[in-house]
Amino acid sequence: MTSYEALLAAIQAPEGQGVQMKDPATGAVVGRAPQRSEADLDAAVATARAAQSGWAGISHADRSASLNRAADAIEASAEALAELLSREQGKPLNGPNARFEVGACASWLRANAAFELEPEVLVDDESGQAVLEYVPVGVVGAIGPWNWPMMISIWQIAPSLRMGNTVVLKPSEYTPLSVLALGAVLNQVLPAGVLQVVPGGGELGAGLTAHAGVDKLMFTGSTSTGQAIMRSAADTLKRLTLELGGNDAGIVLPDADPEAIAEGVFWGAFINTGQTCAALKRLYVHESQYDQMCEALVDVAKKMPMGVGLEEENVLGPLQNRQQFDIVSGLVEQARSAGARILTGGDPQQDQPGYFYPTTLVADVDNDNPLVAQEQFGPALPIVKYTTLDEVIGWANGLDVGLGSSVWGTDLDEARAVAARLEAGTTWINKHGAVDPRVPFGGVKKSGYGLEFGVEGLKSVALPKVTSW
């Protein structure tokens, strides 16, 4: 077990060096993040490439055993990791937040260790034999976001290592300490050189995407950055997995019970204080249920305390950075100016420290309002009234993104029929954003491409190899 103080001391830059990371809830300095150079990146890639053949040379069973030991190491230091995550990212310890995220890291490692991916016999007859198997791609470059910095890093690390690749990971400049700490814990049990974390600014990420020694890139973040990565990766024809921005629609059907689904809808939208790519970001409610749904959501919202993450009672926290606070505030104000009705929230207290934006529900808002049409990525949910099914499906499909979506109703056959018409990588029924390490996940349209999770996720960090005789 590693204490919080020991973990921070092991990863932060010496006194007077690095970049100060501040708690978005209080403004207090959390620690000093080291800043790596292009030369450091080159060295990390070279080390990863040197370690890769040995790591690939051991069996799937042995690599899986290493992943399970890594999960054990995370669980042994879980409280220290959760405290650092809460201080740096801002999310509370409790609810679906810091402790949940650290626990998910261990769960994802164990799940990837358990997946079976055996060679597939394609032909076995008098004409001959052919077998398809999956071999390592080589060195995987991973670039992670600031909203779920530990968990999404594990989404990139676990399948890559399981398939015999080595990983060079560049964390978001907003949350480098959390990922450095995660890497330090994992490297207590992983072989040297298999996983390296290189913190730095955007120029270091650009260097990783263009690096000739990197064979595949995994990125979670904005669509615009994903497009830049595609351009950068073109010269070396790197394989890509891109999980990009979303603006997930949820549709409440006329037969839904607003009070029964209100808490599920709430957490679908406000998990991680709304800072989740696959969160519910625009809610469409049939006119017959509209007022009841609005009232039920207000009742739930008033019961969810927001505050400093280390205070055990809180389940909602601040926005992670000022830029995101300003985006959310600006979109709500545009909706208010256009005549939308603020049911709750919408009035941040400017005299308190931290980037706290109150839980905000916005009714009577037009579908083309910027709060609906743009991804807010924060604790503000627009609730749009619809009349017909064709109308709402057209609205839900009308944007150029398609990560997730959801349908809420009592008649499951009807809900599945609506789900089949929605343009999204995943459509949930009577829940939203419930990812599972066994179930493939990825977006369509400008929400990216490639799959993560499950056996398909293993295949995405490997190369298909056919042997025929």
C-alpha cells in the first residue's frame, strides 16, 4: 500500500521545477508536474521499442497474469490514487467519481486479462488450411483526456499490453499527476520499459502523433484534435483508434414513467458533473410527459450535493478548468437570452473559489439553440419538447456526431425500434452511458472510429495475420 504523500513525492518534479497543478475546487496547489522534452519522448519511444519484442514473446497467459498483478497493485493503493485524482481533477471521492474511477481501472485490467482470443480456423478441407490470428502492432502511443484521466488511460493501456504491445502515454496537461501516479503504481509490477508516461504540453502530443517509432495511436478527446491527429499520422500510416466528441441525445417516449426514470436520466447527464463524452447532453421529452419530466428532474437535482471533492457528502464537483466553466456559462446564457426557462441552477456564485457551476436544467429551449446544438460538456441539460416520433428522431440524428444515445420507455419493443433508427455507436435503453469492459464501444460520424472494449478492443490494438498452407 502506498500513502498519498509517498505517491505524490514519487512522481512530482523537484522543488522549483515543473508546472504547478491546482485543485479546481479550491485553487490550492496539488503538486508540481514534470515537463518532458522532445528528447525525452524520443528516449521513451526507443525504450518501448526495445522492450516490445520481449514482452510480445511471452504468452497471453503470462501477460494476463501481469495485468492481474497490476490490478492488485491499484487496489492496494486505491485510496491514495482516489485522493490525488479528486484533488487534481476535482471530482468527488464518492458517487460515480474518484473511488469509482480507480475501481474501474482494476476491473478493466482484470477483464482484459480474461478475454479469450484464439486463432480462428478459416479453411480446413481438401484444398488446404488457413488460420487467422492477431499479433502485436508494436509501440502504441496513447493520448488521454482530463475528464476520466485514470480510467481512460487504462482503456488504452490494458488491451495494448495484453496483445503484446508496449505503450508510451501522454496525459492531458490538465491532469498529469493522476496519470503519472497510475503509471507509477502499474510499473511496480510491470516489466521495465513496457509502460511509460511522458507528461508535457500540446507540442509533446503532436510529437507523439508524428513519431516514426510509434505504430498505432489511441486518442480520446475533441473532434478537432482527432482531425489534427489524423493529418499528423498520415505520413507514417499509423493505425488509429479515435474516441471523439459527442452530443448524446436521449428520447423519452410517451409511455415512460418520469418519476421512475428521473434518477437514471439525471446520472446519464450529470455523471462526472457532465464532463463525459458519452453523457446525455440533450433530452427530448414528448409533450404529454414534458412538465412531469421537468419536475421529476428538478426533484432529483436538488438532492445531489455539489462541493469540494474530499468532503465525503458531495457527489458533484467543479468543472475541471476555467475554459470549460466559461463554455458552459456562455451556452446557458445564450439559452436564457433566447427565452429558455431555467428550472434550477444557472447562477454560479462568483465569490467562491473553484470552478463550480451549479446543476442546471433548462426547459422551453429550441432544438437549434447553441445549448442543444453544441456539446456543453458540463452540468447543464437542455430539455426539448417534441410532438411526433419522426420529428424527434430527425432532431436526434441531425448533428454530425454520434457517440451514444438513449431511449426511455416502458414498451421495450417500441424502444428497440426507435433505437434502431438512431445514428450512434451505442444506444442504451432505460439507461445512458453504462459502459462495460465486455461490450465494444465507439462512435460514428465525427465522434470517431474504431472500437474499444471486449475482444473487438483487443483486435483493434493488433494486426490480423493469416497463415495459409
